[in-house]
Amino acid sequence: MSDPEPIKEETPEEKTGPVDQTPEVPESTDRDKGEEPKETTEAVPDNEAARKRKNLLIAVGVAVVIILVAVCAFVYITTPVATKGDTVSVYYTVAFDNGTVYESNMNNTVPIVFTLGNSSIITGFEEAVTGMSVNQIKTVDLPYTKAYGAYDPGLVQTFNRTGPIANTTFVAGQLYTVHYKTSDTYSTVKILNVTPKTITWDANNPLAGQNLTFTIKLVNITRSQ
């Protein structure tokens, strides 16, 4: 490595002659001249354009809502629903309050068929089907008053084993269909007790006094002529 070269110090030259002692005078500003300062104008956002965009979005949203309501109303009006006098075909499942299924024809190939308004179906079931459309499924909870009514102890009756039931074999607990000739109606009774001379049965519907849950599927509507 080479040794550093010594730096030669320069000696300032002395100025000959007078030194200008006049101080520098700063340039005058507008404030010094008595003029008012100029205002600085900042960029202002275009509020009018923003307001127009907002109104446009609102108008589009309202139009979409109106169109959807119109479409729903059209579908509702043009979709046929079951009304009084129509013959309907339905599948159903009936269950007790605790969820236990009592009866169902959901897996059958043949639905039940009845006419709305002819009193052949319990009140609550008929009301539930009324207003349904084809392939609609509905679940309704029916109190016993709109199902099979209250349990009537007076329908527990004991008969002598004479006439048509004299030679009929009965077993306690079985269900038996009774034909009443005077009214030409049929009723299902439950056999409660059997003796050689008498038979006791309960003519209450097995679902009497029960609050029930029905799941109903409407599969066909035939308009009344």
C-alpha cells in the first residue's frame, strides 16, 4: 500500500480593496406590498354525479322488486289450487303428539280420493287440503276438535250375542266393522270383552280425543263439472 499523500493546505488570499458591506435585501412579497393573499382552491368532489348514481341504483332495485312481485303473483294466480267441489287425490301420514306414526299411505301406489265439501273427511284435514296445489306437501297439527272429536264413553256398549253376531268369533282387542242397516253406514269398533252370551265393544274412533299431526301430499285435482 502506498503512503497517503499529504494534503496541501490552501491559504486564502486576502482581498485588496474595500469590502461591500451592503446587506442583502430580501425581495418583497405580496403581503409586504399590501396585497391580499390569494385563496387556494381545493378540488371538490362531484356530489351531483354521486347523487345521480345513487338514485339510479335505487330505481333499479325498486324495478327488480316490482318484477319479482309480479312474477310471484302471476304464478300464484295461474297455478290451480284445490277448492270446494273438487275431487282430490292425496297421500298422507298421521302421527300422535309424541311423533309415533299411527297410519300412512305415503308408500302406497294408490292415494285416497275424496271430494272437498262432502263431509266425508274430518274437518281439519279438509281445511288443510283446500288451497293446496298439485305436488305440494303440507304438515299441519290438528287438535282433536278438528280431527276425530272427543272420546265419548257412551259409545262403549255391551250387546247380547244374538242375531248376526251370535255365531261370530270375536277376540278382545280386534277391530270389527259394523254395518248399521237403518242408516246404511259402516263403523269400525274395537272389541273390549267377549263372553259366551255378551260382547262389549268401543265404537269411538281409535283416534278420538287425540291431537294429531298430518303430513299431506296432494297429487291430483279434478275440477267439478
